[in-house]
Amino acid sequence: MHKNTRLVNAGAKEALQSIKTINPPLHRASTVLFDSYEDMLKANRGEFSGINYGTSGLAAQKAFEAAMVELEGAHGCKALQSGISAIAMVLMAFTRQGDHILICDNVYGPTRHFCTGFLTKYGVKTDFLPSSAGADIAGFIQENTRLIFMESPGSNTFEIQDVPAIAEVCRDKGIVSVMDNTWATPLYFNPFEHGVDVSIQSATKYITGHSDILLGTVSTNEKCWDAFKQCCGLFEAFAAQEDCYQALRGLRTLAVRLKHHEQAALDVAGWLEGHEMVESVIHPAFESHPEHELWKRDFKGSSGLFGFTLKEGFEDIDHAPFVDSLELFGLGYSWGGYKSLITGGKFRRSNHFGYEGKTIFRLNIGMEDVEDLKKDLAQGLERLKN
Ligand SMILES: *Cc1c(COP(=O)(O)O)cnc(C)c1O
């Protein structure tokens, strides 16, 4: 064999060895080799059940998806390149021209924008449900309503929907029910146990947990799996192997991390509730939350993301001295990672919370010591006094 041929083939046999690590191997592949010509001919006819290309999902992706199926009690799961691409794929998989869909008013902004900016182009019309919707949604449903999308609690304003009641209405009327369950993760809320058809996670948040990966998952029940799988197949949608590997690794420690986020957030939220300048803390696990009873009924825990508003006098002023002085809270989007973060803004939502037009600060409580976090917030709030 000539040198150039050797260069191409050297080490190839060793590369195919399977070594039994407890974590999945990281394949880097477009091409996946068939064992026989017969298998290739099957693949040509669409009858091959194995992995035949990099887009089919390689070992780390398959392992992560299998873990999500088990965790959620789903029929199937697909990992996609980000939370929003997971959401977009679901909305495309279950709608067609002429359909009507209902989206809860408190959804993640880009979800809303995908509906109003993209689906409209293909003749799918979106209306919005109140953020605290429940069984009383009959009046919103039309003849051609195909899908209802929930996000509970909303990740900016924390309204909670009566998910089982909405899912039941959907089941009766043959509507696909979808839930963005990122806040609670499958550990603290299981969409399938509450009758939902499709469960979405932005694995970017708690599952990967370190603010360094973008990844999403879609899990469905048996009824919805084929339609969803087919749509993913047409897009040849897949996720990066390194990201799936990290997500699987994230699952191994999710329970302990989430417990810490929960306890630390409850601690900081409780302290804020007693602060002289704070008007209300918006935390589903607090009795003061307008839908606290629903949270208590349906959820197994709370995560590390909540909001608060300031009292009159501190409400409609320049908040920059507070936010910019914070040393431990990063000023940035996303959440679920080890570092505490803050965002702020005004939200207009159809709910009965009574803070429309007010600034809501949202805290992601990370892994720092809670006393240091409180001290940081205290010194920051103090700066609004002058
Ligand atoms: C962040 C987020 C998303 C989008 O996830 P990305 O991975 O950032 O695209 C979707 N839904 C909720 C509730 C989120 O917080």
C-alpha cells in the first residue's frame, strides 16, 4: 500500500474498538459505516432501523434521549440544538395551514415571536390564553384549534396554569397539549402524569447547569411520537454530541443541584419578602403567590428562579445604581447555572397578579453562599435610597 492510502486507513481498526467506559463514547461523524451492502440497500429504501448517518443521532445523543425517556416516562425523546429549536420543531410538527393554536400569554418571548413571526407566514393563526388559564378555556377554542402551548410557571412572571385541567380539555377535543417545563424540570413536575402530550425542556438551564451549552429536548407520549419523529426526520434535526454528553452528565447530578437551588432560592426569597423596600416576592412556593395552591397540588418542588417588585417610591425610578452595583449577580439572560444572575424589566401579561407596568426583577440563585448573596442585594438596594 502506498503512503497516502496508509494515511487514510491507519488506526481505523483501533478506532472501532469498543471500550467499556461508564459514559458514552463521543463519536464525531457524518458517515456511519454499514456492515453489509444489504443494509445499505435497506437504508436506501428507508427500511434500515439502525443509525446510518451523523444526523440520525450518535451514541451520546441516544444515551441522553434514553435517559430523558426514562426520567419523564415518555414514549420517545429527541434532543435538539437549543430550547427554542425544540419549541419551533414542536410547533411545526403539529400544525398545518389553516390551523389555529393557543399559547399562554406568559410564554418565553422567542416562543411568542416564532408563532407571530413565522407560523403566520404559513397560515397558522395564534391567539393567547390568560397566563393563569385552566378549565375555563372553552371560549378560546375554535373549530380548527390544533394545539395548546403552556409554560408553567412562566419563566419571567411565574403565573401557573391548571395544567391537568387544560390537558383534559385538549384530550376531549383532540387538541395536542404541549408544555414548556423548563422551570420545574422533570424532577419537580412530570407533564405526562398530568395528561400533557408533549413535554419540552430547555436543557440549557438546569439539565446542563453550567451556562456553557445550548440544548433542548422534546418528549412525547405514544400518540404524538410518530408525527414528531417524522418532522424531525424531514429536518434531519440533531444535537451536537459534546452537548448531549454534557447533558447526560448533568442529569447525574441534577437532583442535588436542584435541591440546592431550591433551598437557596427559598432562603433569599424569604429574606427579600421581609425587606423594607420590597413590595412582593413572586415565588410559586410562597403562600402569597396567587396560584400557590395549584403549585402545591401539582409540583414536587421549586427551582431557583423567582421574581420581586419594589415598593412605591422605589418602583418607578432609575434602578441602574442597584443593578450595576451588584457584585455577585451577573446581569444576563438565561438561568439554571451555578452563577447567580439578575434580569429586570416590565411585562404586560393577562393575569390577575396586579403588577402590570411594574418592574419585575428576576433572580437566578446559583451556588454561592446565600449570606453573601443577601449582603450583595442589601448593599445594592441601599443605593436606591439616595
Ligand atoms: C431559555 C428558555 C427557552 C429557550 O431555551 P434556549 O436553549 O436558550 O433556546 C425556552 N423556554 C424557557 C422557559 C426558557 O427559559
